[in-house]
Amino acid sequence: MTTTALELLAPARTADIALEAIACGADAVYMGAPAFGARAAAGNSVEDIARAAAGAHKFNARIYATLNTIVYDHEIAAVEALVRELYDAGVDALIVQDMAYLRMNLPPIALHASTQCDTRTPARAALLEKAGFSQIVLARELTLDEIRAVHAATTVPLEAFVHGALCVSYSGDCQAGFLATGRSANRGECPQMCRLPYRLTDAAGRDLAPERHYLSLRDMNRIDRLGAMADAGISSFKIEGRLKDTAYVRSTVASYSAALDAVVATSGGRYRRSSCGRSDAGFTPDLNKVFNRGYTSYFLDTPRRAPGQIASLASPKNTGTRVGTAVATRGRVITARLTEHLSNGDGLGYFAPDGRFIGFRLNRVEGDNLHVASDGIRPAPGTPLLRNSDKAYTDAAMAARPVRTIAVEMELRAVDDGRIVLRLTDERGCSAECCVETPIEQATTPQDEARRRILTRLGTTIYRAAKLTDSLGADRFVAASVLTALRRDTIDALDCAHSAAYSYDRRRPCLLGADDMAGLATTYHDNVANALAASVYEQAGARVAQRAAEVELPSGEVCVMTTRYCLRRELGACLRTPKGKRLPSPLHLRAPGVNYRLDFDCTACEMHVVARKG
């Protein structure tokens, strides 16, 4: 039976957070490079990335650098230089979307196809594998059946998001921000047009519903579906959140690591974790206590969801969970009927009559009296109060000291009358031994326990003693200083042995043939932004008819988003539901300076957001 390695892939804004993720159980971490990442605010120095890689590799965990923006012609040389630095820093793979990387002068570093590559179909995934990508991130929108189909068409590991924020558009195929503001998601500067409030109108501009956040989705949560995803062919489970803080990363990684361990434990040997070591987060994680907009499993089980299950229409913020009801307000004191224990410093909020979410901080809690930190907080009697920041939980998460250790078996034996050897063998498959000279001395009391205490004292290392075999004999005396030095030297040798044995996944060759893209004419949706990317398409038989919107602005109406999320269905007005609510056609979303027409492809069950001026 073949055993599949499962990878929990965690986000990290900084090297310190990357190491926290590894300590909490991540098998791999993705983090931004100094430039060319799709989260411009999450860049790291090469030195910090090297530090993260060194810490991760001790556990056979991996570090992936995100270089997933489109690249302009004048930037190619800078990208090549940066990749060489990242390769020397020990980065295991690059997460990219621009096909130019297939033609750049690069060291043999593995390439992963980013979610920005918009991989929705088996044919697209097979093409990316043939192009030389070692791992492929699938579109978030795919169902289990669609994942199975992609898995059947490919042989490389498949990666899928399991937790965090959702883009309403198929990733990599969103031009909304660039056309509206000049800030491009494909250049790491997404202005989050999907999180804005919009009016829902008919073609004449008449309001059909109150202003709401019609394109803002809930956050993904698939923690109870990891086994089903693994069975469908996913081997890398990705948590979104390269801008999130330490408490968020600790909580999500610890939660999903425990869940993935459970999948492995019940798999009958079908699965194992891709890295080594045992993690102890030091606290009890709770996904309901960290930032979220409410949760959805998205389309994992069906391409068509029931109304009201995907969007976060009321607010794009973390509104939290209900903790009570307002009774009265006097000055800065709210009297409430509470259903949960609150703490000083908690963040609370409520929805005002006009639909706005109003957040506030608690200075002090005295029974049912809540002393707030600012003026103007006046929830009407009967208004539900929501907690979106749990001070006690966050403090516990931040006070914890996550620890990850490697199991090591120890063997102490005599070589001859004047020498002893300590041999260490760890769960990574590495071993080392050191020999020391020490005179024969007979002890007057048994020495086994004393030697065990000294040799298994591994607290300042990444190791924990799983087993000690001591064949010296109870009456053999060895000085504590000799045993301590022997333990230290053998551990150093074990570290060196693992460093020498660490294996990188190197670049796969590009095997695209002259007819692999025959008949394809690129559009702005293909994000061809430079001559190298164009050559990849042309040499595979495609015609570069249009470039990326960022270098060649499309004329006329532009489809700025394509989404499996359907606003009609979310509002209970699906055109394929005979008894559903009726809404006119076409529908428009309007905000200051923005007018989107919504087109509905009921055959494909997709919604197209089309930009219009005026």
C-alpha cells in the first residue's frame, strides 16, 4: 500500500510567525519574499526567510516563498537575482503564477502553481504539471468530485485552501481593483472591491434592496472535511492569512494539525504527515475565537449552495458571536443581560438600526454593567451584543510557549574497557554516535538511574528521549561531566547528520509541446504581462491575442470577476428555482464611481461581474 504524505501549509507574515507555525505543527509555511508577492504588505528580507528555513528544516518542514504577482519585462532581471538569493537561503519552492518563470535563468528550485493560476479544470492542471510545476493549488471553488477529476488527470501533489478569507472571484481572474483604482490584485495591491457596500439596483438605478456587502463572502472552514479532501486527492491543506497575527496563526495551525493527525491515525497507514516531530501548542485552540466573518465550507460538496450560506452581507468585518443583549445605556455604561462571561479588554459590537456594525472595547466589567472605552456607544434596548475579540483567549494563546520535539532513541554501550559510545537514532531517519575515553571505575551504588537522568536531559534541544538502552551495567561509574559532554557532542553530530541529509524538491523540466495550447488565443484573463510569458504560450501553439489588463487595458465592457458565488441564489432568487423570490434582470451593484452589471450563466452556474462606467 502506498502511503501519501499530507502537508499542513501555514501562512506567515514574518519569520517569527513562521517559526511559531512550525512549533504548532505546520508541515510547511508560505511567506512573502522582499518583492513580487501577492500580499505586498507581507514581504520579508532574504535573511529572515533563511532563518525561517533553518528552523523549519530541523523538522523536515518546508518554506515556500510567494512570488505570485505578474511580472513586467523590466523586472525580469531583478526577479532572477532574487530567486538566486532565495535558493541560497534554503527556500524549498517558489509559489508563482507568471509563466515567465518557465523561461527565466533560475537555479533548480521547485515551482508551485499559485492559486493565482486559476486552476479549475483537469486539463488546466495537467497542462501546469507538464509545464514543470511540482505542486498545484486548486481553485477554492472546486467540489470533491471536481477535485477527484483533477487528481485523476495529474501525478503531482495537489494543494487546496481549507481555512480563511475567500476571494469572491476565481483567484487570479479579478480585474476589479485595477480598473476601479489602479491597484491590482495581480500586483499584490488588492483594494478589496468585494468588501465594499453596494446598492442592488435594476438597470434604471432603482434600488431593489438595502445597501449591503453583496460581494463579501464568509471565511472558509473545512476542519471537519480534511479526510474527505485527502481521499479526493488533496495532499497539501492550506490556511489563508499572510497578514494575520501570531494568535491567529497559532490557533488555526494547532487546530488543523490536531485534525490532520486524527485523519492520519484513522487511515490504516494510507496517510502520514510530511514533516516530523510532535507539537504541543500549550493552549486549547478555538477557531471561533479568532478573526472570522462567519464560516462556510463553500462549494466543497455541491456547486450549488442553498440561500444564505456563503456571503457575509451585513458586514465584511469580524462581528463575532452573541454574548448577550443590551438592556439600557447611561453614559459609558451599558447594562446588559449576558449569556457569556466577559473580561476587561474584550472587543464587542452591535448592529445599529441603519445596518452599520459599531465596535467598541470594554474597559471594565462589573456584573451586568459594561464600562466602554469611548463615547457614542448606545445600543438600543434589546440589541444583541456580539464579542469579536476575546481578551482572555488571546492572552492565553499569546502566553503559551509552543514546543515541537523530535523523538530520539539513545543507546549507551562500552566499546572496550576504556571507551564508551553513545548512539542516537531519530524519527527523521538520521543517526549519529560519539565515542569517549573514560577509565573503568566500580561504583558502590547502582548508576543506571543517574546515567538516565543525565542522558535524557534534552530540554534545550529539539529532541525528546523516546527510549534509552544502557548496557554499561549498574556498577559502572562514569563521571557526570563525561556523560554531559558525550550527550552534547552526539546531539551536535546528529544535527550535522540531518543537515547533510536534508532533501530538496528540485525543479521539474518543462515538457510542453508545440501543440499543447493549439487553438488558444489569450485574453486579459490569462495575465500575460511580459515577453517571456508570451513565448511560453506561443511555443506551445497559442496565439497571444491580448495581454494582461495591467499592460494592455481592455476596451469596452470588461468582465472583472467570474464567480461560482451567485448573488441571486444567495438572496433566494435563483432563476433555476421555480418558487424562488423574483428579481428583475439585469441586476446592478452600484457604489460611488462604480457600476457593475451582473450577468448570470445558469448553465455553468456562474456569475459574471461586468464593469460599466457611469
